[in-house]
Amino acid sequence: MQGDLLALRNLFADAPVPPQPWMVQRLWLIPALPMVASGIISLLKQPRRRLAAGLAIGSLTFSLLLSLFALGNMLDELDAFLGFQHTFHVSFSDPVPREVVNFTWIQVGTANVDLGWVLDPLSAVMLVMVSFVGLLIFIYSIGYMEHDENFTRFFCFMSLFAGAMLGVVIANSVLLLFMCWELVGLTSYLLIGYWYRKPAAAAAAKKAFLTTRVGDVLFLLGMVWLFSQSGTLLFYNHGAGSIEPAALAGLLSQHAALGLTAAGAIGLLIFAGAAGKSGQFPLHVWLPDAMEGPTPVSALIHAATMVAAGVYLIARVYPLMAAGALMQPGALTGGTTTALTVVTWVGAFTAVFAALIAVAQNDIKRILAYSTVSQLGYMMAGLGMGGVAVGMFHLITHAFFKALLFLGAGSVIHGCHDEQDIRRLGGLRADMPLTFVTYAIGMLALCGFPLVFSGFWSKDGILDAALHWNVAKAPFYMLLFGALLTAFYMTRQVGYVFFGYWRGGKPARESPAVMTAPLAILAFFAMALGLIGTPAWPWFRGFLEGRTVGFDLNGFKEPDLAALMGASALVVFLGLGLGAWLYGGNAPKPEEPDVLERATPTVWGWLRDRLYVDEIYGATVIAFYAWWARVADWLDRRLWGGVVAGVGWAFGLWARLNRLLDIYWVDGGFDKGCEELAAAGGLLARVQNGRVQTYLRILALAVVVLALMLIWSSRS
Amino acid sequence: MSFAFYLVAGLTLAGGLAAVLLKNTVHCALALTVAFAGLALLFLQLDAQFAGFAQILVYIGAVAILIVFAILLTKGSETPKDGVFSRSWLAGLAVAAAVFAILGWAVLQSAHVLPHEMAVPQVTVLQIGNALMGRYVLPLEIVALLLTAATIGAVIVAMHEKEGRK
Amino acid sequence: MTPLTAYLLVAALLFAIGLAGALTRRNAILVLIGIELMLNSANLNLIAFWRYGPHPEALTGMMFAIFSIAVAAAEAAVGLGLVIHIHRHAHTTDLDKMNRMKG
């Protein structure tokens, strides 16, 4: 297996590799600049707020400019216009222009630990989206976090997050991806628990980290398996990468458990990691709690970017997920494999599940959080059924309007003196007009209001793919129902917040320009982005697949398209109408129950309590862990504690024994010895009795002895 | 051996025995004198006339007198209460017997290599005087020094100490 | 036995007698008496060897004996002086009682 890969690699190595474009070689700057800025900010003292914000915004601006330049590199038209020679490397099996820079970091025996980055259409659009939305949110944060004393720390973490997210986007090596993935998780933890003194925030941060960890463990498993099977950490490596056709062929020939191929099993494991990060059922429980963090954090991390990282991951390893299905070469539309089927079902289920819960929530951010979970389900379903372009288009549009909605919610919270319960808001249409207009645009984009808003086109792309999915039709109906629910709960929310009368305490005020300007920019894009994904001009899809597309109104003439557009428009109007009818006029007072609550209190109760998923976890997993902790504690105190106490007792005994030995044997022996010596000395001293005659006798005796010796020696 | 030899030897030995065995110290000193006389006779028998007369002059005439004086000065004539022999006299006797055994055995063993009858030497006092002043002048002078030192020493040692130096 | 052997034996016996006396009598003066006997026996030895040895004309034996007599006299004088001195302090000449050098 390894030998084949090496042979293939050598084959490709002989092909001349054109010199890399300038931007590709410096692509690493895009994530590095915000990370460096974060490092510098971490060394600053708290009062240096302007410098911190300036560093963060400046570095991200640079990253945005570089990302735009990278995107520009990918555009044939732009190159032709500017007169550049397009030198992107295009392999014979894959028409998507893609450049990689790989290098070996460590060599362990014969295995190489490689890192590298890739610039292709997928990463280019993601880079631009992340840096642009991130920049707008950074600017917004200057206003939102103005009264917070830990302003500097906020920008340090945000900058680090931005760098890590950009790192995830450009990573060509599974290891680099995982490192940045974990870093993103870490910054999410730090930012959710930003107000760490609040117990709910600390608990939410911990919950987020642990839940995504469950996914990450499976992700790591999948990664290691991929590495061991394909022999390389790199995704793309001129034909020798782990998701390039040669390696995929090898993976498909291997069989794992449950009738899966190795490719399928690895794909499912990687999807587990994506499910954790992107809040798919059942690992979605952390996302609503993550709203404890500041609103810019919710907007950037938990709406636009980090949760989108899971979707991006699936898009990145799509060749692996789709391996084995019937594919046209170069097309990023999928056939169906087991992995993609699982992705689709999980996504569709999550979409409906979260939308249902969102209907009964009363916290302005929590509604948006469940909405995010639901839309992520849409994206996953879109990937599973329609391929990379479908899922990614919805991801891009969703990033803009969800960020817009969150920032709008933040503006509302900021203007209403930190009130987050929608039952205590109302009538803000008059008090906060700019916020209302931008929020309405975002809300309509999310609902998928026909034609003018980007959400309509992206969601329709998913619905279109669902309609033509040849495995089952159920996801289509589920997603359609989800669209109905989406329109309904968003209208409910807008009705509560912006219509009716003011139910709060102090009067509300509009937010400053530094906050409303990003809202306006995002609103513009929430509408304009639809243009690149219409069937008349599917530029986005073509860009990702490496084709050039022209404007062709005949695209509208596809058979089921008109019916589909009509059906989805109908559903949206139905939802909007229902919501307006129930909540448009006079929203109830805070003490009164909701209209639907009065109608179906039990169902409403289930939905409000989030369908008891957290409670199920608490009763099963967490209860098990608590029990296990008790067992371990008992073991520790009784068993090991007993052992330790026993050892201590034994040592005490030994010490006492030693003491006795010492007193009686050692000391006694020593003392006895000394006494004996003294006695012997006393005995010998008797020789010196002081009497002369004794000495004389001894002298004479000695002479006799000497004489004897002399005689004896002379004789022998 | 002639009868005279046995007589004189017996006399000498008897005198010696008496000198160490008698209780009264003065008697011991007088017995010693007899022993000295016997030895002088033995010297004469051995044709060492000068040595014999020197023996009589010095030993009997000076040393024996000196011993008597010392006995009298130290009240030696009184018989001590515990007896004249030391408590462990047997050990001393044993050692002395051992010494005699060795000496006697050595003499008897080497009897066959010892020379015997030789010519009688003719020794005149002149020869002795010449030898003293010639060959043996150094020992003579040393002995003179020794005698001087001994005299002075004996006087100092035996002198009464001055009062106040107790 | 040869005359020489007889004389030597007499000398040895006299020596042993003198040694016995020196080692067993209590009185210090008798120790000195024993020493004198021993010296005399040595002199007898010397003269006997002179008479019966080679080269009696060299007078070696006689000279040795004469010097021995002189030294013995000096030694007797000093020794007795010491005894007198000790007697003045200890008021006894009993050697058994003189053990201040003990230990």
C-alpha cells in the first residue's frame, strides 16, 4: 500500500510543478497576523484599550486584504483583466485550481509529520468571509464592550480566535487542522466564560468544551486512522495526499466493521467531530448555554464562524465522504455513500428538532442560538444531499445574516440596559429604528423571504438537492417544515421585541454608530449575496467546482424549480402570517403566558424545556460519572487510603523495632564493647604496678626469650 | 680441676647465697664481702693478679663499706614485719632459674669449641700501665669523667635538702 | 670439663644467684647487692676468657674487667645515694611498698 503511494508520488514528482504564486507562499500570514496581535495584546495592561482594539482590528484588516488578494488570484477574469499569467496548478483529475505549500515539520523514523496550507476556491471564499465578518464584529465590539473593564482581554482572545479560525480554513495538513481546531475550541471556552465570575458562564464554558471534546476524540480517531491508512497527513500533495484519488482507492478497498469501508468509517468519525463543533443532535446542548458569553462572541463564534468550522471540515474532506459514490471527475456534487447519508439524516433531524425548541424560548439570544443549530442542520443536510457548493453557499449567507441578527440582538440588549427576556421588551421599532430595519432584513433573510434576500436562494439550493435525493424524500419534507417553523419563531421574536408596546423598565435608546454601521454593512450583504447563487447565474457553484459560468436565464427553466420556489415561498408566507397573526398586534404582558402556551400547555412545556435533552444527559451520562466519581472516591479513601495507612503503620512498627534494636543491640553492644575494652585496659594496666622488681623480672624473662630465639634461629 | 679451685668456688658461691638469703641485711653485706674475697682468689688463680688486687681494693675496700654505710643510714638492720622476701618471690626465682638454665646450657653446649689449656700469660704492671696510657687511654679518660660525675651525683642525691625546699 | 667451662659455670651460677636475689628481696639495698654479684660474675667470665682465650698478651680481658670494676663502683655509689634519698622521703626501703609509678 505504501509502496503504491510512493510510486504514484514519484510519478507526479516528475511532472513539472509551476512556480508558486506570491500570495500562496505568503498565505500563512493570514492566520499568523491576528495570532501575533493576540500575543502582543496579552502583554498589554488593561488600560491600553485603544492599542488593543487597534492591534486586533489592524491585524484582521490586513488579513482581510490578503484574503481578498488571494481570492482575486483565483479569479480568472480578474487575472485576465490585470494581465497576470494564471499559473495555478490544475491536476488532470481535478479541474479545481489548487495550490499547496507543504513542508515537513518533524521526521519520526520513516514517517514524516507534514504541515502545509492550501489555497483553492473553498478556502479562498471562507477566508474572505471569516475575516470580513470578523472585522465587522471587532468594530462592533468597540461599542458593545466599552463599559467592560476587561476590554483588552476580550480583544486578545478574539484575535486569537480569528487567527485560529483562519488557520483551520487554510490547513492542508490534518495535524495543522486539528491544532487550529483545538485552538478554536479553547478560545471559545475562554470567550464563553469571559465573565468568569458568573457561575452560569463558567459552567457554560465547561459544558461547551466537554461536549465538543466528545466529538473531538472521535475526530482524532478518524484522523489517526486516515494517517495510518494513507501514510500522509496532507490532504493535497500533488496526487499523494490523503484525500486524493490514489489514497481514496486504497481506503475504499479496506473494510471496517458494520459493512463500512475504511473511507466510510473515517468519514463518520470525522463527522462526529464536526457534529460536536457544529452543534448537531445530540451534541448540540452546549450552543444555547454558550449564549452566556458577550453578544459579539455569540455572533462571531457561535453563529458565523466556529460552528461553521464543522461544516467547512466536511466540505474540506468531501472527497473522502463521497468516495465510492458515482462521481463525475471534478464535480463536487455527491452521489450517496453511507457517510453522506448519515450526515444528511442527522442534519435534517437537527434542523427540525432545534426549530421546534426555538418556538418556545423567551431569551432573545437563545432563540437565535437554536436557530443557529437548526440552520447548521440545514447546512449539513445540504452537504449530504447536494455537495460542497450547496452546503457552503448556505454557510456563507447564513454567516452574514446570523451575525447581523446577533449583533442586532446585542444592540437591543445594549440599548435596553442588558434586558434579554423578550417578554420584557417591545415596541422598539420606534425607539431603535436602525436596529429594527437591519434586524428585519436579517430576519427575512433567515426566513428565506423570496427573491430579494440571500437566505431564499441558499435555502432553495438545499431544498432542491433534497427534492432530487434518490435515497428518501423524508428530509425534503422535514426541511420544508423546518422552514415553516423558522419563519414562525422569527416572526414571534420580532413581534415580541419590536412591535407592541414597551414592557420594560427604563426607556430604550438607539445604539451608537460604531455598532449600527456594521449592522448596515451586514444587512447589505444579507441581501446582495443572493446574487451569486441564483440558478440564472450560479457563479458560486461554478467557482467552487472550477468552471466558469455565464448569466443564463434559462437556468430558471429547470423542471421542478418553479414548483419548488413556489412551495418554499408559500411556506415562508405561511409562517410569517401565522406569526404576525398571533404576535403581531399586542404581545402579552410578561406575567401572562404566551398564546400558544395557553393553547397547548404540555407541548409548550416540552418545547420550553428544550425537549429534556439536558435532563437525559444529566440522568444518564452525568449521573454515571457522578456515581463513578463516588466509587473512585470510596476506593481512594478506603482502599488506597487503607493501604497508605497500613504502610504508615508498618513503618511506625519498623521504626519502633529499629529503636529497640538501637537501644539494646547497637548501643548495648557498643557500650558492652567499651566496658570490655575498659576492663581489658584495666587488666593490662596491672602490669604497670609501679614496682621495680616486676619490671626487672620481665626484663630478665625477655632476655631469656631473646636468647632462646637466637639459639633456635642459629640452630635451624 | 684442682682442689683449690673447688674450695674457692664453693666459698664464693656460699658467700653469694648467703648474701641473698640471710635475713639480717648487715649479715648479707658481710657475706657479700666474702663473695668478693672468693672472687679475688679466683682471679688470682686465673693469673690475673692485678685484677684480683684491684678487686680486693675496690670492691671489698670501698663498695662493701659503702653498702654497709647505706644499710646503716637506711635503718636496714631492722627486720621488716612482712618478711624479707617479696610476695611474689617464686616468680623471681623462676626467672633466675630460667636464666641459669639458658646460660648453663649454652656453656655446656659450646664446651667443645672453647679453647682450653693455654700458656700462662706473663703480665706485668708495666704492661698494664702502658696499655692504660696507650691503647686504652680513651676508656680511661671516660671512666675518669664517669667517676667524677658519679661522685658529684651521689653527693647531690644523698645530700640533705635545704630547709624551705620541701 | 675444661677449666674454662668450670669457671664459666661458676660465673653463671653466681649470676643466677645474684639475679634471684635482685628479683626476690624486698630491701632495695639487697637488690643492689644482687646487682654487684651479677657484675662480679661477669668480671669472672671476662678474666676466664682472657686467661684461656687467644692472645692474652693483648690484655683485653683484664682491661675490660678493670674498667668494669670502676664502673660498678661508680654505679654502686650513685645507686646507694638514691636509696638513701628515697629512704629519707618514704621512710622505708621496702620495694613492695614503692608503687607510685603504678598505672
